[in-house]
Amino acid sequence: MISIQQMQYILSVNDNRHYQRASEACFVTQPTLSMQIKKAEDELGYLIFDRSTNPLTLTVFGEKLIVIIRDILVEIEKIPKLIKTMNGTYTEHLRVGIIPTISAYLVSDMFDKWKISLPNIQLTIEEMKSDELLIALERKELDLAIMAGPHNQTNLRTIPLFKEEIKAYLPTVLSETILTNELTELHPWLLSKGNCLRTQMIHFCGLGNDFNGGWNYEGGNLELLLRMVDVKGGYTLVPNEYLRVLKLDESKCKRIYSTESKEIPAREIISLFPNRTIKWDSIEKVIRGIQLNYGKDDSDKNLQVLNWQ
Amino acid sequence: MISIQQMQYILSVNDNRHYQRASEACFVTQPTLSMQIKKAEDELGYLIFDRSTNPLTLTVFGEKLIVIIRDILVEIEKIPKLIKTMNGTYTEHLRVGIIPTISAYLVSDMFDKWKISLPNIQLTIEEMKSDELLIALERKELDLAIMAGPHNQTNLRTIPLFKEEIKAYLPTVLSETILTNELTELHPWLLSKGNCLRTQMIHFCGLGNDFNGGWNYEGGNLELLLRMVDVKGGYTLVPNEYLRVLKLDESKCKRIYSTESKEIPAREIISLFPNRTIKWDSIEKVIRGIQLNYGKDDSDKNLQVLNWQ
DNA sequence: GAAATCATATAAATATTATCTATTACTTTA
DNA sequence: TAAAGTAATAGATAATATTTATATGATTTC
């Protein structure tokens, strides 16, 4: 049977797509990798890498093997974790990435609660845009990503956190609610490109894909947009929880109703993390904490979850 | 880092609780095990086995390590499975154990469907009592057990399959339903000890734990009990699906209502299998097949699930 | 309580395996 | 076509695993 070391060598060659660099990453010489991987291939009866391409690629067999090897190595990592836990020297470093329009309220809401439920964990929270989160997860630079759904990527596990109503911020109208066709007559203020809330806005307000807001200021920051609305008129969209922490004048924040249906717009907040992870215990606590804190009375509302992709 | 071979040695000593027998099982000599396990213990920094007892036992660390090692070895087993799958020589042998009062109808109902959804799998179905199923799972003699719930054993994974109403078979009364307090006046006919449906009967009919039915015939077979009811009077309890395959006179099968509540008695059918298993794909198909076939319109009934433990 | 038995540990020799340095073979690029 | 880059191979060496033989230590037996 193929050894653990061989698995690590295979993974290193896969990551580096290069024997020499892979061997340096493993602190051995290049022939060692050549021989060990060749030995593994002989034993398994299939080639793992296709050396005829440059840079080298995985064979069909190799693709499937890598998935299994990754899982095995995550399982094996539980042994040093167990030892450190028994020694009392285990401190986990959990790296969480969150999109700005969520982190704006979520981090301040949850900070103290996480501190209690994760007493011995070093927590790093980073604001990133949705696509950056996915890349960082892939590169194993993050352990957990929190963003807006929906999302379907088979190599990542998804757990929904809560649904959040999206309201309109427009001070001019007096009524407490507003219909979608009323909004189309007003100027929308948008977040800059890359923010998924911008895409949701465009979809929801029916602005079309070719919308490039030349006449419009595009803020990177929701609070700036709110000020623009105050000064210049028009409207912008605000997630309900965000609105709460900003302590805005409630009379300016209106529930939106679709002209066609009885639905009100919302976004779904989801968590993403690798299928197998040694940090599951901590991730679970983070997720449960969020679910408990925000997942209260959504079910009674008739929420229509917006897509941002 | 501890090697795969060392893990297998550790597992073998744990299974055999004896170095010599363990070494034979691994086809090596006893000093090999002694040295390798000592080496692993040195490297991990904790003793795995307590040699001062006879037979030897696991240390606290060892207990935790064994759980991890088992998971690792299940993951590693996916590699030879992948190779066989690619060779086209992989045939899985799925061993399913079912309690008799379920298998009586479930096997004939599901057989053709399983044949379609699991074309390349060798399926062995065995009838066993509930406690025998648990032992067989523990000994890895079974891959999947189907029995009545509820059940909570942390080392096994549980997936509920469906709920099944339990009816009374008594030809004498004319009405279509019967109340629990009417049953207490009649003779119950019971399955022999070890059948969980017997325990459910005793609980449900309020017969008490000290009931030993000296005056009563205890059949190992439900059909025999039904015949006794026909000949001698009294009543027996029949799971609803069983009743269907026996093609009994429907007028003799009565829905039971609790005297106190509006509930009708039922049993929950569950599946049990190891937390980690290489045969998950097949197990899932078996489970989904059963759920699809029986999990239809339970939700409208007010079922009270009976405990058998 | 000494002898026998059983169970694991240790020692030294041997076999196996992994890794290294040095070199070769092959491919791509200039 | 030479130069550079990359992986494979050969042979030597180091590291590791396994074996046989024996020691140690604990129970059981007479």
C-alpha cells in the first residue's frame, strides 16, 4: 500500500505542477520524488501524472486519487491535534472571510459571543469580496467564508445561516412600504463592482446587464451611498441587519413589495468551508452562533431570495 | 509521523488485546509489533496500551487514537476501491441485517428495486433480532442494519426510514377501530423473547415487565400468532405493512386509538451503520429506496412512536 | 515457594526501503 | 543547434523494519 509520505509527495507535485519545486517543498531531492511517485504508480497500477504536458497534469486516475488523498491527510492531521489537545497546547487559528456588507454588522454582533464559545481559539476575520473568498478557500488561506447565497460548488460544503430582508432607503416618500415599480422611477445608488449586493441591486431593480451607471456615483461603502441619497435623492438598498447597526431613521427605510407577487426581497447568508476540515468543531460553533443569533422569525415573512451571480 | 502500518498494528493489538495473536493476524512476529508500537508511542508522546492489566487495555489517549485511526483506515480503503472500480473489477458485497417483522414485507417489496439501483452489488440479507444486529455491526459482520427505533448509540450512525402504524388483529369485534382500554380485557398473543415487537406489545398493552405469559402461547412467528387469534380468540398486534403482504381480511385489522389521547400506535423503522464506511454509496441507495417506497403519507396521521427498549 | 507457563521487551543480525549524489535522457526555448 | 530546463535512472549510502534469539516480569501450578 502507498505510504503517507508518498501521498504527501503526490500532493506536493500536484500543488506545484513541478517535480523540482515540489521536492524543495518536501525538503527532499528531486530524484526522491521521482522514485517514490513512480513506485506509487507501479503499485497502484495507474499513472497519477501525465508528464507529456507542460506543466504536467493529473491523469483521470490522478484526479480521483488526489481527492481521496486530501481526505486521508485531513484525517491524519487529527492525530497531532489530539496530542496537542491532551498536552493543553492546542490553539486553533480560525481564519474567517466575510463580505463587507455582512461583516459590517455581523462581527460586532457576534464578537463577544464567539469569544465565549471559542475561548482557546485565535480568530482572524478578514473582509473580502465573494469571488476573493472562493479563491482564498481554494488556496487554503481561509477556513470559513461567509457570504450571500445561493452557491453551488461541489468541492465546498455550504451551510445556510439566515435570510435577511433587503429594504429600500429613500427619505422622500412618506409611506412605510414601497412597490418595485415605484423604485424604477428613482435614481439607484450602487456599490462598486465586485460587491454582490451591487449585482443583486441591478437584478432586482431591473437595470439590465449593460448598466454602467456613468451618471451615478458608485460607492465602495454603503454608508457613503446612504449619504448620497440624503443629499441627492434617489434610493439605495440596505440589508435589514446593516440598517439596524447604523441606527438610521426608521421612517426612511421602507419595506419593498414586488408589484407582481406578495414577496419581499431578501438575501440568503451562507457559510462555505472545505468538505473535510480539521477545524470543524470551531466552524460548527461559529455557524451555530450565527444561526441562533439571526435565525429567529424569518419563516413568517414571504421572502424572495435574490441571486447575485 | 506514525505510519499506516503502525496504525494497522495498533488496531490489531486493540482487536486481539494480545501481542502474540495480534502479530499473527498481521503476519509478522511479536517483537515487530512490540517495537513498532513502542516506536509509535515514543513518537506520539503517550502510551497507547496499558500493559499492566491482563488482558491489556487502552489508555485514555489510546481510546481517542483508535477512533481516529479507524477513520483514517476507512479513508485509505478508498484507494484500492478506486483502482478496482477503474479496472471494472469492483464488486461490493453489502451485508444487510433486518429484524424479522420488518424483513417479512420489506425484502419482497424492495428486492426488484434494489436490483435496479444496485446492479453490480452482491447483496446479502439476513434476519436477526435487534440486539444481534448491534453486535454484528460492532463486529463488522454487517454493513447495514434495519430495525425499529428509537436508538441512540454514538458509535453508529442512524437514519430514519419511515413510520409504520401498528394495528390490532382481532376478528371478534365488528367496529373498524378499537380503544386501548378495550384491548386490556382481551388475551394478548405475543412473539417470543428477543423480538422488539414483543417488547412494544408489552409496553403498549400495559402488561408490565414481570409478565411471563405462562398461560399464553409465545410464537416466534407473527403468522402463527394470527392463527392462534383466529382459533382461540384474543388479539395480537401487527405492523401495517406486514398486514398488507399477508393479505389478511381487512375487517379483522383494526386501527387502535389511545383512550387518553388521539394518538395511534406506531413504530419507527430506522437504519444503522458505521459512522465511516466505504460502502456509503450503496447504503445510501438502499436507504433512499426504502424512504421513497414507504415514506408517503405518514405526516397526516397522529402517530405515537413506541419504544421497545 | 520453586518451577512452569505466559506475555511482552530487548539485543543483535539481517533484510528492506528511502534518500542522496551524480549522471543521463528528453523536451523546450533561444 | 546550443543552452536551459525538467524528469528519470544508477549506484552508493543511510535509515528503517523485521527476524531470531534471549531476557524480563508477572501469573499460575504443584
